[in-house]
Amino acid sequence: MADFQSLSHQDKQQLKDSLQKRINEYKAQVLQLDMTRGKPGPEQLDICNDLLTCVDENHFMTGGGVDTRNYGILDGITEAKELFADFMGAAKNEIIVGGNSSLNMMYDIFAQLMTHGSSTDSTPWFSRKKKFICPVPGYDRHFTICQRFGIEMINVDMTEFGPDITMIEELVKNDGDIVGMWCVPRYSNPTGYTCSSEIVERLAAMPTKCKDFRIFWDDAYAVHFLNDAPDKLLNLLDACKKAGNPDRVFIFSSTSKVSFPGGGVAMLAASEKNCAWLKERLFAQTIGPDKINMLRHVIYFKDLAGILKHMKKQANIIAPKFTAVHDILTGELAGKGIASWTKPAGGYFISLNTLDNCAKRVVALAGELGVKLTPAGATFPYKKDPLDRNIRIAPTFPGLDDLKKATEVLAVCIQYISLG
Amino acid sequence: MADFQSLSHQDKQQLKDSLQKRINEYKAQVLQLDMTRGKPGPEQLDICNDLLTCVDENHFMTGGGVDTRNYGILDGITEAKELFADFMGAAKNEIIVGGNSSLNMMYDIFAQLMTHGSSTDSTPWFSRKKKFICPVPGYDRHFTICQRFGIEMINVDMTEFGPDITMIEELVKNDGDIVGMWCVPRYSNPTGYTCSSEIVERLAAMPTKCKDFRIFWDDAYAVHFLNDAPDKLLNLLDACKKAGNPDRVFIFSSTSKVSFPGGGVAMLAASEKNCAWLKERLFAQTIGPDKINMLRHVIYFKDLAGILKHMKKQANIIAPKFTAVHDILTGELAGKGIASWTKPAGGYFISLNTLDNCAKRVVALAGELGVKLTPAGATFPYKKDPLDRNIRIAPTFPGLDDLKKATEVLAVCIQYISLG
């Protein structure tokens, strides 16, 4: 199909008429489709239902003899630590297994930094000027945490090899107010990109003017591959240790999109020093996390191989959805010079860029046609996409037919709006 | 038995010899008994085991059609709100159902107050001078939270009708730095006392110099009666509303000692304004609590009557333990003028006072004989019991025989130390 720029005025008018006709047809169908949320579909959850009942009246003790029903243990039962240490590529003494939300672990660490400073500088962030580096497009909930705590956000482009490392190195070398950065390093939200080993190593080693600079490494999609050749990600904790900056990173993950988003297990890996610093807070903060749910995961998955086997089943459900979106976008938009989109090998999202200044209008038009999309701008700090072009597509939750229809509508909207 | 004060020197020596003999016998038995923790015993947990499996592959949707396995809902599924609104005597729009730890909810509110101030004064506590009223003896974990956030603690006596209200009224009227107070209002930890209606009403109505004074009302033992005439507690949220101070109180509770401490559900009740203020934080803090576990509790207990019926079964298990401790203490110590102890009609503890300056030595001696007790001082802020006389007894976890033996040892230690 021809590039829209090369179309004559008459061609454009003709195309617009035919798109208007399709739009009218969609309107007549009174659609109600939702592509807003990176939620697993029910069929993904169904394959995991045995987890619900694997702890029962005969199975509530850990191998080590802990009654998971009762009080005790702040940082996770041993068996869960072993399972998730493998999962995160960390040592058992570098891991804390928590409640059901890794976002909550991230938030809590910010809250602690605000009132008590870090493990290497006890100056509370509350009384500091503070800025954070945010790879864009990125995960809106990360940005919400920064906003909540009055932390100024600095956009840095997310490239297909990871965040723009040259720009980051320059920023953190010169500005001591930059106290940290966010990153979803693997199958990133929303691009699906994975950080290269070079970028991981440079993040670990770069000199920072702020002496307790912290990387919040949200490995939310650690095992969420869509094909048989999962992306490899260098372990940032190891890299930081090698570079002499062991306390620079907190790595987060969870089983939210492995088992159940509504009842999974979250975990973090960090240096022993950072874990000790966190546990000091934990004692004041809680009597302990839900150990029964940890044991469910230990019994159900057994080991890392068990998790990977399970994720293969999930990939079989999700991959056709990603393919469908890609195929429809290709059929409708390829060669027209009006949109580009990522083709992730894992994760939960596709990132699509329209022409500049079109995303908001595309999302609004799709909304009028009954297709709910994540608000344009949501993937940027302060919900402001400077070029107003990024749209996050979440293919996992809708059924395949709904998804195809919604993608079609989206593609028609993009074409229509691009014609001006 | 004669008061120790009336004993002659010779009588004392004789008594000391016979106590020494008993001590030697205990030593020879190499005991290993633990009365430190207010933990349910395994037999209490066993009666609740069906809760583990009542959510299964056919039962994971709420009555309202929410898939509890998936993302969504920040403040609890409707059915859990209904159940626990009844439980707490609050309206559905005045309740937030959370994760597995009410202590965590309390801590989180402190953290929020530190960085963002309250719903009625946005001055962060971080930048204020701040003091807290702590009824003593009280719950150590409350004091730990204050210490964590650098809040000065002021001791106020816990009487059998509740905290010394006259002293509290005087303090809060004159000192604007007093930002709040703790209270376990029902079957209090460790005394077992319950606040009278008069004290509840005066707490609700008292003028406070601090304009956003907050009461942290930890109703941890709301349904934890030991007899057929449960203590009545006036609803403090209602009383605060009537007194024109609706935002003064946060009421907390949980099922930790109803279902499973390691996997229960925590909740709070507060004014609509305070709930809105909390939910603003919740959005930044988490994707949502564990809804599956909420549903387990809804299915298993059904309604408040279901909870009360269950607690009656628990009372049947626990009450004989409280009776045993009381009987042994009475047999060993009554009339001797060396100890007094509470006789709670509910809750998890018995509070015992020795003669002044004896508690530490009693706990140490019992420890030498293989009976672990909560460290003396733990029931006071900064772990400092000014009179060194309070010992917290936790009768629920040990088996009946162990409990009897441990209480006997404790009573012997008290007598021995009291002789000087």
C-alpha cells in the first residue's frame, strides 16, 4: 500500500470516504471491547486452578517443619526463598519473599527511602531534592509512585537494546539530585524490548554523582516468553557486585502473571546489606506475609523447571493473540508511513507509535466506536507524551475474536486520523 | 497463705529453701517451654482447615461476578466488605479490606502521615514535632511503629475501664504535639480489659489542641471472648461522628486469630473522608490485595453469625488454658501480697504484676529453668517498665500440660525472687 504522504488530494478524499464507511459500520455494531489492561485472560488462569487447593488439611507444613497457618517468618518460608532465588538468579540470602504485590514492595521501599534514607546514606529523601530517570514509554504505575512522593521525572528513550545508556550516564554523572531510575528490563512494558548485556553492565558500572543512586529493576516479565528462544537478560545484581556497586539495585518480580494476579507471590532480590536494611523495616511493618500462599506456589510449581513448563502453556494461549494483532496491523497499516509498532517476543504489550500529535485523537475515536484503549500519554511521566504518538496495546485479556475486531477498529482509526 | 511481708526471717529462710528445692527439681527436668507469643495453638487452626480449600476450580467468582483470581479492586471485594462491615459495626462505605496484616495497615497509615500529613491537615508528620499516647502495659508492636518514626511516647495507665481518660484529656488539651494515641480497646493486650462506654465517649468528644489528632483503635480481639457473655464495646467511629469528630479514629481488625495468622484478612473502618484519603495512597501502593483469600473467608464464614459460631469453638479450646493459669497462680500466689494478675474474659493474654523491681529477675530465672517468657519491659514503650513489675503471659500456644508446668515454674520464680 502506498505511503500516505505520496497520496494525491483526491486519493486521500477517496480513502477517507471508505474509512468513514467502515467507521459507520463499526458504530452500527455497538461494540464493547476493552484493550486497556495487561490482564491475563481467564483461560490462562484456568490452567493453574490446582494451585487453589494444593494446600489442604493434610498439606500446610513446610518441608522444614513450619506451620504456614500460624505466625512467624518475616521474609518468606525457606522453600519459597529457594524456588524464587532460582527464579531470580539470586542467592538465598539475597532474596525477600513478600505478599501478593511487587508494586507494593517498590512503593514500600520508596516510603522507607523518604523517611529513613538508604542503606548507604541515611539522609531521608523527604528532605532532599530528588529526580528519577524514567525510560519512556514505560509503566504508568512506576511514574505514579514518583508523583506520589514528589520526585521529578526525567524521560529517557527506551531503545530496542534498553534505555538510552549514553544519556543516562551523562545525566547521573553530573546531577547529584538524580537518586535513581526505573526499568522494566525484560519484555519491557510497553515495548517488549529487553536490555542488552552491554547496557546492563554499563548501568552497573556507571559513575553516579548521587552516592546512593538506586536502580528499581522491575523484572515483571522474567519468564513471560512467547516463543522457544526466551530473551536472555544479564543479572544486574551480579553485574553491580562485579562493578563494585552491590547496593545499587533492587530487582523485583512476582507470580502475578505466572499464577494469579489476584493471589500471587511477590519477591525482590538485593545485596545482603540492602536486604538487612529492608528487614529492619519489615519488623516494624508486619507480623509476616501470607505463608500459606507461598506454600501453594512451592507445592504447585516445585521448581524453576515447573514454572517454565507452566509458562510454555501460557505462551501457547497468548502467542496467537500477539500474532493476530501484528497481522491485522500489518495488513491495514504496513507501508503507509503512518504507524510503527513493536513485535515483542514476550511480555504483555505491544507499543505502537502513530504520526506525531495523533495518539489522543486515535484513542478518542476508537472509544467512540466502543473500543477502549489505554489513554494516550499513560506510558509517559505526568501522562504527557511529548509527541502524542504512543499507544499501548494489551492483547492478552480479550478473546481472539474480540481482539481481532478491536485491532481492526484501531487500525481504521489510525488511518482516518492520519489523513488529517 | 500468709502475706510475705508478715513472714519472720526464719519463715522466709525456710520457704526459700523449699523453693530452692523445687527450682532444683525443675532444673533437673531440662524443660523447654515457651509462653512468649500470643499465637493460636494448632488445635485452634485445625478447626478452620476447610477454609484452605473452599475456593477451588469451581468457586473463584464472587456473587457479584468478579473473578478473584485476576487483577482489580483496591479496597476489597463487595462480599468481604459486607461481611467485615458487619463484623466491625461500620457501613460498607466506611471499610477497607486489605491484605493479611492489620499491623501492616497501621504502619502504612503512619508512613502516609509522615510524608503526606492527614486528611484534615496536610502538614507531613515528618516535619512536625510529634508525641503519641500509649496505654501501658500495651502491645509492643504499636510502640515499635512509633519508635520507627521517631515519635515520642507518653505512658498512660490502662485501667480496668480503659486508658486513664482524665490524664489523656488533660494531655491532649494542652499539648499540640500529641498527634494521636494507641488503644487495644477490647480484651486489651496484655491486660484483657475492655473500654467502658464512658471512656469511649470521652475519647470521641475530648477537645484536642492538635487539630488532626488520631486514635489508632486496634480491635484485634473483637470476637475473642472466653465465655458466653462477650464484653460490649461502644463503637468509637459512631461516637466520634456523634461528637463531631468523625475523622478522629481508625479502627483496625483482622481474622489473624479467627482463621489463620499466616493467611488471614485484615480490615479497617474509618470515616468516608479518611477512607478516601487512604484509597488515594492505595492506588499508588498496590494493584490490589489478595481477593482469593477474601473469598475464602466469605465462603467459609458466610456471615457474622458464622464467625461467632466459630469463635465459640475456639473459646472452648482456649478457655481451659486461661483457667489453668489462673488456678495455678491462685494456688501458688494468692494471699501472699507478691503478685496480682488479670482474669480476662477474652483475648490472648494475662497481665501479671510482681512486686516492684522483680519482673526482670523473674523472667531471667524462669529462662534458666527452661521456661521462655516475653521479656520483662516488652509491654512498655522503649521496653522500659518504670516499676519493673509487668509480665505478659500468653496461654494459647502451649498444650495444657506444658502450660500448667510453665505457670508453676513462673509462680515458683515469683515467690523465690520476692523473698529477695
